[in-house]
Amino acid sequence: MKAHLVSLAAGVMVGLLYSVMDVKSPAPPTIALAGLLGMLGGEHVIPLVRTWLSSGVH
């Protein structure tokens, strides 16, 4: 979790620096990032359902 927070903080700092320098970010467009977020969420659905079903909760 700590690595995620450090990564997020670094990204925010670079974004602020780009904004101050008036440089366009080379990051992918927001729609691509939304797709990546969906992929990450989708990766966790099957294990989550398996855990839920194996715990006997219906």
C-alpha cells in the first residue's frame, strides 16, 4: 500500500510541475486510463466471487 501512495504522490508532483512549466503531459488520455481501471477491477471480480462463495455467504 505504501508503494501505491508513494507512486500516486510522485505522479501528482510531476503533474504539478508539468502544469507550472505549461508542458503537455505525455500520459495517455483519460479514456484510456478509465479502461485500465476497468481492467484492474475486472481482474479482481472472479477471485472476489470465489472467496464470497467459498465462505458460505449466499
